[in-house]
Amino acid sequence: MPIYLIYLAVFFALPVAILWAVYKKEFSKYKKTILWSLFFVFTLGWFWDWMSYKTEVWKYDSAKTAGVWISGIPIEEFIGFYLFGTLLILSVILTVRKYVSRS
């Protein structure tokens, strides 16, 4: 059972979906920032995970993943942490920025 994917969906994708549903217009102003952030997270994050996997700093339990791997890294890592994790951090920052700039 892909418990890792379920975990990531509940704690990353769901909050991102809610924040984007509420602040879509506000977030759309920052398309370049969001795309550049995703680019750097995907490139540097992948390299970091790949090196950690190759040097056996950490391992993934294949029983808890969907079973789809890219260079030894489960697809959940790309979808959950790289994509939705980055979007969640950016969404929270942009939301806080919106309300702090009102003061």
C-alpha cells in the first residue's frame, strides 16, 4: 500500500489545494517565482536525494511506496516533496506576505 503517497497527499497536496482555491488570483502574480523555485528544488533536491541514496545515508521502504522509482528515488518524493512541498512553502509565504503587507 502506498502509505507514503497517502501521507504526502493529506499533509502537502490538500493544504496546497485549499490555499490555491482561496488565493489563486494572488498566487498567479508570482508565476515566475514559483516556476524558478520548482526548477531549483527539482534539480538540487533530486541531486541531494540521489547522493543520499547512493551513499546509503538513507533508504526508502519499498513496501510503503507505489513502487515507481526514478534513479533509486520513489516517485512520491518527486510529487510530494519536490512539487507539493515547494508549493506549500511558497503558498504559506505568499499568504503571510499578503497579510503582513496590509499592516
